[in-house]
Amino acid sequence: MQEKFEKLFHEFQPCYDTQGDFMRTPYAWFDGENAIPGSALNVGFQVFDKPAVLRKEPHFHTVDQHLIFMGAVWPNIFDSWDAEVWVYMGKSLDQMEKIVVKESTIIHVPPGYFHGPIEIKRVGKPLLFTAPTQSGLINTVTEVQLPGGENAPMYHVISKDGSGYPLYDSVKWTAVRDNGELSSDIAQYVLVIPREDTNHGPNVPSPQAYFRGKTYLSNATIHMGWQVIAGGPLPMENAHFHQVAEEYIFFTGANPADIFDFDAEISFKIGDSPDTLEERIITKPTVVRIPPYMWHCPINFFTRDETADVSGCVYGRHMGHDRASRQARRRLHLQLHG
């Protein structure tokens, strides 16, 4: 396979660092630019068995982020849910609201919106948490107060490595809405994941979970789906590309608590045109970055003893009529018509 295609594949490496015994290890993390240069996505897959508090400091990002809480059994994230999570979010620290999550849910966090802490209050069954952030390098901004008391000036600590921890004691804040009633501003970013009973055959069990972007949340900037492949051979998709939108396809084991329990062989094709597709055989948990206008598929699954999960995540960005979009359309025209 040519190097320009080979560098679009990244094999997950087990992560063993943890913030406490409430989180399963190993877990998987796609570290954006550090994993695949040019990536515009950063996301992890973490399973929790016990109550915990994540990111105690309210902070915001300069890009969109989606906080996703699911029952830790794919594909039926619905019946496997047994937990309660509190998420605080607001336009500013004096407008924070408490979102109570009682079923598999997606929360869209727009750029500049403060969020945190995330309090996992109760865990009856394992809980899967994933937070796709639409940047290859996470920029986390935490508002803190300089020493000198309440009248001291405020300033922002910007962390490009995702840690985002303040240098001084954080400013005090209180949730202004803590009664179960969300303002319309916050409610528009919260979605209970719809249950979809699909008919894709016995090798693709149902129900499945899809987040269909703006179809479900008008301000959404991402489209996601989770499918479990329970047998093969199973061909999927014809050769195609996406216009002005990157796609990230994740191949993992079907158990979110141990996605490295992977026993499948997958044929994946990618290339500059449908006539020049090159094949990559995937045998380990892998993510594939598909730039706009890059031809890819078909995918063929040859599962062995275990099921393999395919988690597709499309990063969609409307590019309008700017120069980059015109150049991309011209490349496409030349590719198809010479």
C-alpha cells in the first residue's frame, strides 16, 4: 500500500493509566494529530464501574465536543443502561445548569460553553463514556482567579495537551438551575439517543444506536453510528467518498469494556479513484481517517471466534464556497472527467 494511504490507518494501543479504580483498563484513546497527522478528531473509550467525578474544574474548548454516555453493551446500549450522571454546563460560570442523565444520552458542547464537573453519581451496570472532540489537538480553557481574594482579576489558562488544570484555585460557581428544568438554551444540546431497530440481517444485530447529526440536534456538527458485526463473510458498502467532510471509521472488539478482545479479519479498500483502490487487511483494533473526496470501501468482514464492532464517526463541516471547497470540487472534476 502506498505511504499516503498507509498513514491514514492507526492501530490502537492499550492505555493503562487511570484516575482511580472506578475505570476499566486497558482502554483505548485516539489521540488525534499524535496518532494520524492531519486528524481533526480526538476521542477515547472509557468504561466506569463505580461512581466518580471527572474534570472537577469547569472549562471550555475552542471547538465542538459531544459528551456521550451509553450502557456498556454494544449494540444494545439501551437495556444495558443502569446509571445516573450529572453534567454541569452553561455559557458562563454564572449560568451553569445541571443536566441529569438517566439513559443513554448525547450532550453537544458548543465552542466556548463551560462544562464540568461530570459527576457519575450511580453505576448499577458498566457505563461507557466517550467524548469526541473536533480537533486533532485539544485546547482546554479553564477560567481561574489570581491570588488576592474575590476581587482579584480573572484570567484563562489554555492547555494544548488536554490537561486543562488551573495554576491557582478555581473561581467559585453555583448551578443556577438545579431543579430538573433546563433552559431552552441548554436543552437544545441534549438528546436521549434514539433506539433504532434495523433489518440488516442476522450478522448485524439490533437494536442499534445512531446519532444522525442535524437530523436529531439542529446545531450538531458530527454524525455517528455503532454496529456490531456478529459473523461473516459480510460485504458492506460500495466505493464512495464524502464531500467536504472527514470520516473516521473505528474497528474494535464488540465489548466496550475490552475493545482489544478482537478476533476478526477485515478487508478495507481505499484509493484516489474507484479504479485504483488498494487493500488493507485489518486484524487489530484500528481507526481509519478518510479525508474529503477520498474513495473508500467496500469493506468485507471475515469474523472468526469473536464479534467485531464497527463504530463509524463522520466529522462534518460545511465549507460553503470558500477557496478550499472550490479547490476540492475542481480536484473531483478532474478526477472524474480529466
